Amino acid sequence: MNRIVLFSLLALFSTTVVIGQSKSKKKNKSRKKTEEVMEVKELDWNDEVVKLSYALGLNIATSVKQQGIDTLNSEAMLQAFNEVLAGDSTRITFEESNQMIQEYMQSIADKQGEMAMEEGQKFLQENQKRPEVKVTESGLQYEVIEPGEGPKPQASDQVTVHYKGTLIDGTTFDSSYERGQPATFGLNQVIAGWTEGVQLMSVGSKYRFYIPYNLAYGERGAGGMIPPYAALIFDVELISIGE
């Protein structure tokens, strides 16, 4: 298999979705070669091509499932795969397939974003009912875990902190404690919830911040750990200012 074809197929099938489980009868003679390939049932598992083909299938299916896709038609995928390899005509063009994939993946992202937004809003609405939680005008929520007596930073200051960030389900996505080293950064270089929240702190204090998505990473999320529209929780310990 040509390497360019191989990687193109991996890129395509890692996000391909074909909905529906109906079986269609093939009448087009140009597809005869593809259909004959699809009818093969017994495999020689000592054959290197068979093993490589299975490995590619495993890789593709795992990638698709990890993206939250669990409904597809494997026969349709196999037909497209074999049509391309056999040089047969395909039902849609490569450009059309990319458009379909992009639209479907965007629909999944939109649904996940809506769910994350609703879950975050529900969590914050319940959380603010606790007497120890205070809410600022922007919607930032916080509680004082340990008070401090030192000075408070300004938005233009550089601060050194220890912190742990979690999703509302308790999943930790970042922690200076786990790294064993505090972080130093400018307060005007971080998410809005941090810029506002850390200015409320005195050196030596420890706060817990509950940050709405619009004061965090917004509709895009961050990296692979923070999804779009995610509300976040941060435990922050202010160690020093301007060092």
C-alpha cells in the first residue's frame, strides 16, 4: 500500500461516520471487484497483510470511539475502503466526505458543549447556595480556605502560587502540587477568573475558586483535558507577589 494512501485513509477513517445499518444490493458492474473482496470471510492470521489490515482497523475504530462515535455502518466503511484501493468509482468525492465529516464532528462538539454548559450552570447555581461561598459581580464564586495577612496583588503584578485545577466532576487537569514546584506568572496573562480572583487574596491565604466557562477557557476549552464551555474549580495558595 502506498504510504500516502495509507496515511490519507487513516486520517479519513479516524473521523468518518456513516449512519444507518441498512444493506443495499449492488448492481453497478464497476463495483464487482470491491464486492468480491468484501465477501471474503476466512482470514489467514499468519499473513502479514492480514495482520497489518487488522491493526489498521483496530487503530481506526479505537480513534473513532475515543471521539464519542459509536454508531456507524462497518460494511459501508469497508466498501469505501476497498473502492479506493481497487481504483473503483466512489459514491461521493473525497472533498464531499471531508465536508460531511467536518459537519458531523461539529454537531457532536456542539451537543457536548451544550451539555457542558448546562452542567456547569447547574453546578454553579447549587454551589452558590452554600453560605461559605461568595459571588462577585462577574459571576466568579470563591470561598476562603485559609485566610492570610499579607498584601494583595494587582492585575499588573507577577505572583507565585501553588494550585490545583479540577473539572466539576473532580477530575484533576493540572496541579503544581503534583509537580512539586509553584508557578510564577503575571496576573494579566491568565484566564479572567484568575485575574479577578487572585486579586482578592492576601499573601499566605488559600482560596477555592469556582469559575464559569466565560471566565475560564470559554467555548473552545483548552488542551485535551478541559472541554468547551467547562466550569472549573481551582484551589489557589498565594505564596508571594513580584518574585
